Amino acid sequence: GLLPMFYARYFMHHDRYLAEQRAAGRVRAEVVVALEAELLRFYADPSINTVPVALARRGGNEGRGYGYADLAVAVMVAMAADNTARLILNTRSAGAVPEFDDDTVLELPARVGSGSVLPEGPVVVPEPVRDLVHAVKRHEQLTIAAALSGDRAQALLALASHPLVGEEARAAPMLQELLEAQRTWLPRFFCS
């Protein structure tokens, strides 16, 4: 089967979410950075022993609990206590999704226990989303290759391959802005 994930809405209703972000005056990344700063200030006080309300706004919770934080704790508990749990995680396909290489990382149901994460399978990617899943995975693999090489042409190809970007003319100014903003963290793109 297929479980809808939080980010699917950006692909399925991209015009609506783009319009909302433009109207809000800041993009999701800016919202997340502000939330992270708020959370770090909260956690800096050692006397507090409650869960911050802002954590629920961070994302990844799809309306349930505290999302990524709950998932991280569930993984740690399953591994530390050798208490096998079935969780949805980003993990190696390891044969669970035959149409992808074993080393391809996918979000899959997995059994988590002491020292192991074993994806469940076989999983068949449903036809209505197959092209999108493959396109996003191709984008991720091209991005990794570009980051490792520092090759700007490869980075441009990677960014243009993303389904929400779609063309080099749109990707080129985005890539330039990204590289300049993240220059400290992407030094390979500035060697030569």
C-alpha cells in the first residue's frame, strides 16, 4: 500500500501552496528556521520539563503528536530495549521495493529492533504516483552526486530535474542563490 506523507501536498497542489507562501511573505524554510530558534531558546532553560507547544508546529506530525520527535524516541526505545516496533522510516530499500536498487533510501514500513532496521516488502509503487516517486528519487541521487563532486553543471541538472522546478531556466537563478547563501557549507562549488 501507499501512505500519504506530509510533503505530498506540495506536489499535488503546488499552485495553491506556492500562492499561500507568497501571500505569507516567507517560505516554509524561513518558518522552520524561526521555529527552530524558538525551540532552542525553550530547551536552553534546564528548569523546564514540558514539551514546547512550538514543537507541534515544526512539521512531520501530520496532526498527531510531535512528529519527528516522537518517531526518534520510538526508534531509540525499540533499539535500546530490543522491543521490535513497526515504524515508517527512511531506510535502504534492501530489496523491499524491487524497482529500486537496494541502497536507494525510501520511506518504508520497517521492523526496528536491537541494532536493526529491516524494511518490509515487497512494496509495489502504485501507478498513480510511480513517475513522481522515480522523478524525486532521481533528483535526490543527482543532488548527492553534485554535492560530492562540486560540479555546478551537475547541480544545475539536479535542481532542474526536481518535479517542482522542471527546467534549467528556472533552476539557474535558484542554484546561484542557493550556492551563495550556503557558500560556507558547500566549498566544493567554489574551488577552481
